[in-house]
Amino acid sequence: MQLAALFVRLTRKPDMSDITVFTARRIHTMSASQPHAEAVAVRDGLILEAGTLDSLKPWTDRYGATVDERFKDKTIFPGFVDPHLHPSLGAVLLPSYFITAMEWSLPDRKVPATKGRDGYLQALKEGFEKEGASRDVFVTWGYHQLWHGDLTKADLNAVSKDHPIVVWHRSFHELILNDAAIAHIGVDQEVMERHPQINAEIGRFSETGAKVVMAGLKDFLFNPARFLEGLQSLLQVIHLGGHTTVADMAYGIFDFEQEWMAFNAMINRDEVPLRVLMVPKGLPEDGAKESPADAVKVIDGLADRSNDKLFFDRRVKFFTDGAIFSELMQMEEPGYIDGHEGEWLMVPELFEERVRAFWTAGYRIHVHCTGNLGHELAIDVLEKLQREHPRLDPCYTIEHFGVSTEEQVQRLKQFGGRVSANPYYVHELGEAYWVKSIGFERASQMVRLGTLMRENVPFALHSDFTMAPAEPLKNAWVAVNRLSESGKVLAPEEKIPVHQAMKAITIDAARIIGLENSIGSIRSGKKADFTVLDDDPYEVAPETIKDITVHATVFEGRVFEVIKE
Amino acid sequence: MTDAIPCLILGGYLGAGKTTLINGLLSRHHGKQITVLVNDFGAINIDAALINNKDGDTLSLTNGCACCSIGDSLLETADRVVRGENPPDLLLVEASGAAEPGRMKQILMGVPGLKAAQCLTVVDASTFQKRLRDKFVGKLVRAQLKQADCLYINRLAEGKEPEDPVLASLNKPRMTSAQEVFRYLGALGAEKTDLSVDLGAEKEAAEALQTFTLPIPADMERKDLQAKLTRLPTSIHRLKGILTLKERGADQVFTVQGNGQDCTFVKTEPRNRDIPSGLVLIGPVSDQDRRRITDLLTTAQL
Ligand SMILES: [Zn+2]
């Protein structure tokens, strides 16, 4: 007995920490070879193995272990992964006061669904009374005329005559200002009167008119203190959603250096339970001097700054067509019902030329696509590059996957592409776009996840936060149920089973960003990242998956409980 | 407002010839202060002797013109130029190939002190039909035409009128030479001050469009000539000729066509023993430029 104890002490590496075993009501490992477990042993931030208290004995008998039973009534998943969100956009938005038609769960506030004009005005008044005085400009986000009716300057003046109030539209493309706000940012009188997208009478600034306001508010919105406050808030949002890894899928969206400084200060800290894969936006931008080959060097150079929390992996982000929330996706015939046209975010030839430079340099490419013509361009370029310079690695991902066709999915499969999808479009836009934009067939079939399954194309789910809530379970819920905003089921053939949806926010999400060897499932040797849920998505009624709360996350073996107000 | 600055958007799809026009405009001595906002700063090609100062993304030229990169925000860049110490007589804005000029006009409406912008869309007559049929950009190219106030039909085969039904149906004022465009810009720029200097007027004849023929020595190697042509100023927008040259030491007749940057040499059967070996060059060049070009092309050495 004594001899055995001595042996243990001697063979144990002096710097090795103790083993912790977490037990749970059920552990969903997301590993097909052992889908379920009851206990998982963790040491030094890594998973030793998952199984039962009994099966873990070869480790625990030899080294001893602390059995942590605090999750014994809970369900454990691998840490959730969001392979596409925008920390910088979140940091700019979150310090705003939310009044939204849909529910939003934020760490410091639970935002209820507000509908109707009266409801909106009431919420605005309350919000202003609560926070108005503490901000130079009271900015509220989430207004949408479909749900909140018409809103004018007069309504805002009634809330306050002399404190600037800015109502920022859900789509980000429109603003309504009271007189004090118009005076505060000093909009030129002549511009107010002549601008075709500024309605001076009702204080509404849309699209190109909104740019006038955004330029005037820049110093306020991008003030460093406000940005850091927003980033802090964003980290809480991400934790509340149950994430342990996310990808910033357009790092440098505002500025490479300033974003890096802020991220490094806020995220590269021991107490932050998150790692971020940095995927820079592709260069050269319009107006840049460098050639595509030089742009590759610029992006290469960014990787030197990698650390454990913020790191690069030779991935780059490009864009084809316009934003779906602004109805600027490029559509194949018959296009939009009202006959308007979408837009290209990059000239198609330049898109091809720039992607080619990164493709031949061995980068993995992520392409933002929203409309079916946008997808067509991205897949045409994929096909061309595969014929010119074949690659067998998973190197081309369609991001968002708004409106596509079945044939495009088949061709994507043929040329080795994959998909990172935003299913939330179906819920928030499905019905509105059916009625007003592109008709039932194409709107109901947006984000055709069922087709991806039938064609065996690997896919993940993402939030694109701030475009949709950073709540993986809400996305899984949309993917499983395809319920529109008013509760109609849209294209039931495109639903996916719960297991597929849960994979799409764990192991398949890790795969989409190339991290499947270290995260995404609970198996021996991976990082001990877990998401602990109060209920089991496999057991509850599928329509209630979104209501399951995240109890805690475990990041590299350390527990970070979600603090509930 | 009387002192508002006139503004022109130079629209058109990728490769239509916007940059050539801008390079030509910036290199001329026309007595106007023109600020050009460009998308692709890298494509601006100006003789170093003309550059007064380079400060970040702004080039100031000795002729009073300036060129700035649009950067992230057209609205803010244009606003900075208009509010600057030395506001220009004319603001010229190059649209990106993907841009719809109508939307840019609206953005520029947000700049105090700037007149409502006009839009000139440049059409490349040689590729235009193909672009219109392109599944990705056909509609965009059409929108760029529809939203224009006037058109510049570029690279039109000599002496031909554009007969395209799409263009004909648009019924918009058309220009078919850079010279006309410069004259049009001169008229726009005159609105702000009493300067009525016409950018394309006769007194600028020294730099007006010229056509001249240079004798090319028959002992010049084909590849040497090809290398020399890449050194021509970009204002030479067209060259052509039937030349006797050396190909690896042996005589060979070539039909030469294109411009300095992109020129084809096609082997040709000599029809007549004594073809004059002359190269025709077309473009707006100064006398000084013309002397330099003559020295470059009429001596066999590299
Ligand atoms: Zn995004």
C-alpha cells in the first residue's frame, strides 16, 4: 500500500495538475463512436476521456480525482462554436438601448418583444427615462415599421425636446432623429432640404441619407470608451449564448489595428472564457494600392500576432452580393417582385481575381453570399479554380446561404464546397419576404438545410451577430422547426433533425473553421470546453429548444457560471 | 448657392476607360483646379515631374489638380475636399465598376457646398455587347447606362457611329472622343468661377489629340520595339501600322495594333516590296512628349 502510494508520487509529473471529473445527467459528446457519457475527466484544460465513473478508473485510481457533481442534473455538450459573428459590430451596437420586435436575451437585460406603435412609444419613453440622461446621445436600436408602425420626429420630440434621441432601424439602414439630435450632429440645412433620402419634415434619414447621420455620429459611436464598454457587453452575450469558441468572420471590418488593440486588451485575458479565430476580410479593397499577390502578403503578416486566445489560420473572407436585411441580394430571374435590383459588393471579375490569389497561396476561403445569383458567382469561381488549380482540402465555404437553388447545392458538393448558414433569416425574414419581396416559394426555402443534408454537404449554423441573436440554441430551434415570425412552418422539407442541428453548433461548426481536432466534441485529447444546459434539447418538445437556458460554460476545464439576474 | 462646387461622377464598368481619362485630365495644363476622387489609387499614372506633393492618399500636382483615394466613405472624403482650404473648381468622382451612379449621386447630396452631381458613364464600345449579355453584370451595366446624364462611347472603331439598339434607345447626349469629354468638363468647371477656359479649347492645342506617324528603323528587333512600346505615355491610346522588323535577325513584316500596354504583332505577308515602315500613334501629347517618343522609337537601341 505504502509502496503503491510512493510509486504514484514518483511517476507523476511534478507540474501536472489534479484531475477533475464532471458528472452530468447526460453528456452528449457529439462523437458518433460514443454518443453519450455520464462523466468526463479533465486535466490541465484537456479531456482525458469521457465515459462513466467506472470507465474513468484507470485514471482516477492512479492519480486520484475531484468529482465535481454540480452539473449532476444538467446536460453537457461540447462548448458551442459560432463560426461567423462580428465582435466589432456587436461592440458598436450593444451600448444602444434595445427596443425590438423579437425577444433578445442580453446579459444585462432581457429585451421583451415589443409590438405595435403604442407599445413602441411606451417602451421608448421608459427607456429614455431610464438611460437618456446618462448618454450624450440616446441611441435606441430595433425599430421596424412592419411591427412598430410609422414613427416621426414629432414622436421623438414628445419624448424629449432638448436631449438628442436617435432611433436606429433594425436593418441599420435608416435612422429617425429628434430636433435636438439633428442640431447635435449639425446636419446642414441645405442638405436636409434637398437630399432625396432625407425627409426633413419627419426627421427620417434612409440609406444614403443615413450615411449623413452615421458620419455625424462617428465620434460618438466609435469613441474608444464606448467601444470597450460594448466589447465587454459582447463578451457577456457570447458567454450567455454558451459559446466557448467563435470566429470573427471579417476581422478588420473597421480597422485592423484598432480592433486588434481593443480585442487584445479585452479578450486575451485569463478570466475570459473564449477563444476567437480571426478571419480577416480579404484584400485588396477598392482603392488599395497593392496587387492581389501583395494583398496575400499583408494578410500573411497579420498572423504573427496570434496568441492562444486570438489566432489566425490562413483563412480569409470575401463578399459577393449585398445584405439580405437590405434586400440587396443579387437574384436570378425572376428577381424581386417590385423589380428592383440587388447589388454586388465587389465587381465579379475583381472578386475572382482576388479569391484566386488567396486560393493559389493555399488559403481557405469564406464567401458571403445571400441571393441565388450571388451563390452562382461564388460557385462559378469555385469550379473555375478547382479546374485550374485543384485542391482536395476543405477550402471553400459559402457564408449565410440565404436564397439558393437545389442545383447550386449539388454543384457545390461536386466541387468540394461547404456551407456556414444563418437559419435565422427563415424566422425573421421568411414571412416578410414571402409577402413583399420574392414570393412564397423562394422565401420559404431560404437556408435550405434539408437539401444540404440530402446532398451530404457539410454545414454549420452561425448567428452573424449582430444580424441575429448570438444564441446557438435559438438557431438550432429555427433549423429544426422553421417557424416564421408568426408561427407558420416554412418549407418543412428543409427542416433538419435535432441531432443534425446540435452537430451544426458544435462539431460541424468546428469543422467549418478547421478546429475539429481540438474542439467541437467531447473525446480524449480535445480541449475541455463544455456548454452546460438546464434541459436536454433531445428530450424537450422541439418547439421549445430555444427556451432552454445555458447554465454555465467550462473553458479549458474551468467553470464559468452564467450569472442570472 | 452661387459658390457651390460642380461635381461629376465618372461611371462605367471595369475596364471601360475611366482611368485613362483621369490620367489624361490630370496630366494636362488647363488652368483649372480639379480634384479627382479615385477608387484605385494604384492605377493613377502621372509623370513624376508633375507631382508637387504626396501626402498619404492625396497627390497634389503642379497644375493645381489633386487626386485622392475615396477610402471607406465617399461622403466623408468628398466633404473633406469641399471644406478644405483650397476647394477645387470641379470635383470629379470615379465610380467603382460595381457602383450604380444613381446611388452615388444620392450619397453626394449629403455634402454641403456641392452641386447636385452629374453622371458621365464611360462605355467600352468593343466589349459592351458582351457585358450586356453577362449573367452577373448585364443588369448592372444597363443600370449604369440608364442612370447616366451623358455617355462617353470609348474605343469606337474609327469613323463608326454606335449602332447598338440599347444605346440608341437611351437617347442621352453622347461623346465619342476624350477631347469632347474634356470640353464638357471645362464647361462644367466654368460654372463656379468666371474662368471660361475650355479644357479642350484650341489654345491647349499643344496637348490636344494628335495623330502622327513615326518611321521605325527596319533593323529594329521585334521584341525590342515591343519593350519600347510599354514605355509610351498612357495618353497614347492607340497605335497601328505595318512594319518591317527583325525577328531573330531575319526580316519579317508585322501588322501592329493596340496601345502601349497591350499591343499585338501579327506576322503579315508583304504585299509590296517597299512598304514604308511607319507607326501611327494617336493621343493627346505635348510637344515635349512627342520629341521623347520620337527619340525612343526611331533609334534601334533599347
Ligand atoms: Zn457577417
